[in-house]
Amino acid sequence: MKLNTSYLSAAGIFVAVVLLFTLGTVFRSDAVTESDASAGDQPLFEVVTRTVTAAPRPAELRLRGRTEAIRAVTVRAETGGRVVEAPILEGSPVSAGDVVCRLDVDARGAAVDQAEAELRTRQLEYDAAAELLARGHRSANQVAAAEAVRDAARAQLRAAREELANIELRVPFDGYFDGRDAEIGDFLRTGDACGTVLQLDPILIIAEVAERDVGSLQPGMPGTARLLSGQQVDGTIRFVERRANPATRTFRVELEVPNPDGAIRSGVTAEIRLNLAPEPAHRVPASILALDSNGDLGVRIIEDGDTVRFLPIELLSDDGEQVWISGLPETADVIVLGQDFVSDGTRVEVRPEGAGR
């Protein structure tokens, strides 16, 4: 029986395909084996390392702040009246007791005269009662009553004199008359402001310190401040707040600075620098800093002689080409050349910095 020609053709094509597939698989297997062998013979990527050891780093805390008067008081009226005199110009230095506003006397002078006359009358009555008591014509109770009336008159006179003295609004301490709130002719009620007095010696430079840094600050610590004008001044910490600002979670710190001539004004921008206790850290080139896939800042070091490891670090300060960092072992071999071309876990060929090829 003869086979159909089409069946024979189909069988031939099938056998040819099977042979081609088999031969291709064998050849590819040989190619992969040769590629792996050649890859195993390739040299490792070379990196240059530097051995760094932790050293005490002079820690410095920098805070942005402003100057502030150590005392600022608004001089207010303790009695009502019309301003008849304002003898001190704004911005002038003042001494404790200087009058910045004087009110009209009005009837207060007459009230003092009346109180003095009343006291004289009551004093005469008391003296007469005491004399009659000595002669046996008055009882002790009558003399005590006369004495009480006299003492009341004396107290009334004292109140009248104080009311008269209150027409003069006086400066409570040495400083500067910084702002006037009342002019001649204005009527002041009790509690109304005449003006503001500032004490600028010493002056405060205030700033807000973060939670992580406040524990290292204590009153009495020295510090320096640089004003926006470029002037640098020295002082000591006067106050560190113990209760955080609920909105910012920061603490107020005050640096007290001598200001005998009042040259430093209140409200000037300043930068405070505070020296803290030294802490162990590593000083490395800024060029070796890198970011991992999560965006964390760190450096690549060598572990176990030839394996790359990425270690996250904290940047403490930047001095330009060199930076202080923390987060490394006490002694570490950091990669200073080639770190951008290797990844965590890669085996490399290590050449110490300065060593010849």
C-alpha cells in the first residue's frame, strides 16, 4: 500500500523541526556555560577606601533669634486727670523717678489742705481729752475714742497726699522712654497709658530650641551671638523654659548680654551660638555621602574585607568639603572613590587610599 505523498512530507517536516530544536538547545546550553565561565574569570570592581576613626567633635548649637529688652513697662495713670506736662522726649534715656506725664492738680490740692486742717482739729481734741483724763474729768474710753478719730484724720490726710502725688507719672527704673501714648491736653482715666519705658542693660537675645536639644542647655552656660549688623557679642544663658510651646513644641531660651551704652536695640535679628559638650563623631569628605533607594542619607563602607555595606548616618555639621557625621562604627573603612558604582552587598576589590596599584 502506497503512502500518501502529503503524509510523507508532513512527517519529514516534523522530524526536521525536532532535530533543529534539539540542536539549538544543546548549542545554547554550551554558550551559557562558556559565558558563566568567562564571567567568573572577570576581575571585581575596584574601590578606594579610607579608614576613619571616631574623634571628639566640638558640638555647637546654632539658634535663630532676636534681641529683646529685659524689661518693658507701660507707665499708667493711677488717678484720672488732664495731661498738663510731658517733659521727656521719646527715645531719651531716663532714670528711676523721672516724670514722664504730669496731670492737672484740680481739687486734689484743696483735698490735702482740708485733710490737714481736719487732722489739726482732731489732734487738739485728743490732746484736750488726754489732759482732762489726767485730771480725772474724762474716762479712758472717751480718750480712746478721740484718739481713733485723730488716727482716721491722719489716714485721710495720707490718702489725700498720695492722690496728689499720683498726678506725676514716674519712671520705675533706669532705661529709655521708648513710646508716648498721651500728649498735653489728653484726659487720662485710671489705668490709661502715658508711655513705655525699656530697660536695655543687660539686653536679652531670645530663641526657640527644639526638644532634642533643650536637655543640653543650662542657665549659666556661655554663648555668643551675631547680630544682623555683623556685631558679635558674648553673654550667658539666663533662662531655659521648662514648659514647651504647645503649638511648636519648642522651648524659649534667653541669652543675657551686657549693653551698657544701649547700642543694641530691641527686636534685632541675631544668631546664637552655644558650645555643647564634645561628642564622638567621624569627619569624612562630603563627596562620599549618598542616598539609598529609600532616600536615606548615608555612606558606603567595606565589611568582611570585600563586601559593600550602606550605613545610614546623621549629618551633624557641614564645614564645606568635610562633614561631621554619626552612625558609623568607631573605626570604619569608608569608600571614597567608586562608591557611586556599587550597591549594598556587592563584592569588590579594595585598595586603601594612598596605596599603589
